Amino acid sequence: MTDDEEPFRLPVDGMLDLHAFRPEDARSVVDEYVREAHAAGLVEIRIVHGRGTGVLRGIVQAALEAHPLVQAFWDDPMSHLGATMVKLGTAS
């Protein structure tokens, strides 16, 4: 982001769709969304990354694996590997 750009605000409603973001921004977007969702009191969120080649899914799940507020995550069975469900917990 350059100095003259405004930050992009997303509603924290339990679903993050990454189609609007560049793959290189996915990790930081997921990190910030998880933090905001936790602060909003959500205990489960859905992250839509699409199926494609699986690269974005890998980026998302690697970010979730390392995130201290993520208790568990799994592929959303209704999306055929196009989304990941996330259970939030407390930071360890």
C-alpha cells in the first residue's frame, strides 16, 4: 500500500472472500481478519480461496497453522476444496 491509498475495510461477518485480493497479500489479510473476527467474538469463520491450482489454499492454511488464535481448521466439505473453515480460540 502506498502512502496515498486508504486501507481497505472489510465487514467482519464470519466470511472472508479472498478473490478481491492479490495472492501475495493473502497471508496478511488472513492474519488481520482472524484477529478482527476474534475481537468481534466470532468462534468460527469461513475463508473462501477458490479451488484453482491449490496455491492460495496452501498459503491460507499455512497462515492458519501458524496463527495463535486458530484452534483448528478444515476444508469446507460443501465447497470442494474452495474454502476453509476455521475455529477460533484464545491465544496460546
